[in-house]
Amino acid sequence: MSQGSSVTAARAADPAPRAAGVSWPLRGGGRGSAVVAGGGGNALWKKLSLSETMTGRCVCGGVRYEVAGPARPVWNCHCHRCRRWTGHFMAATSCEYDDFTLITDATLHWHHPADDPNVAYGSCRECGSSLFWRVMEPPPDGPYVQTQCMWICAGTLDTPTGLRTERAIFTADASDYHTLDPNIENREWE
């Protein structure tokens, strides 16, 4: 079975959308511990063909994943939580739920901050790599594109990615030691 067809088969066995508390399909069968809502489109995403599947992992390899579809350009998030979780700022891309597959999640851990339990941060409990973040549920006042995506720490992708940094967000929270890049769009908030 080709790599693209194994991804398709894993997705077909576990249709979207996913509700909170449902496990994630793993390539080759089985279930992982990640959870995201599915569907939706975003014109900001770079179009990739299936032959351009991206892969990524943590430092120790306990968590491996692939993206078999469009990925958004990288955004640098300087919010207080992303700064503390990554140790600097979070440089992240995202993909639609249906384009993301965990290959293995043997050491994947999800953290839900006490001050915002609707957000989850995924990391490797063995090596400590920051890997993913996601919004669990849309806000009560309507749809929210962030619940349709898996947000991926760009540094965990295998190179070359073909992605470029497009903007910085929450720059009002950027630490005083950091100089913002004047060559990309900088937003004080999101």
C-alpha cells in the first residue's frame, strides 16, 4: 500500500468531525491520544500536492506525524503562554484535521492550562519537545477556524518544508530581549 493510500485508509476508518475525548487514528490502525475537530477551509494555506507530504517528529522520535495537504505559512506567537511553553515564541503552522495523521504517539502528552482549559498543548513526555497546540471547542458565539486545525510547531517539521514566516502575533507580549522582524507583518494582538 502506498504512503498516500495508508493515510487515506486511516482517515476513512475514523470519520470527521471528532468530538472532545475521542482518540486520533494512527497509521496502520490503532488509536492515538490526540483529539481535534475537523473540516473547514482556509485560503491562507499553501497548497501542497499529496506528493509533497510533510513529516515531523519530536527529538526522541516517540511522537511522529505527517501532513498530507495544505499548510498555512508560519506565524510567530508571542502570547505569554506560548512564550513560556516554548521558551521563546511559538513559530507555528497549521493544517486541516483531515490532512494530519499521527504515525506514532507513544510519548505524546496533552496539557490543558488551568487558566484556559479550552486550549491544549501537545508535547513529548520523554524528551520534552513542544509539538502541537489546539483549541478544544468553538466559542459559544459561533465557528472558530482554530478548532478545525492542528497547529504544529514549525521546528518539528522535517526540512525542507517550503514554508515561510508570514507574521508575528501578540507582539505586545513579546519579551524585552527579542527584536521583532520588521520584514513580516506584526500584530499587537491576533
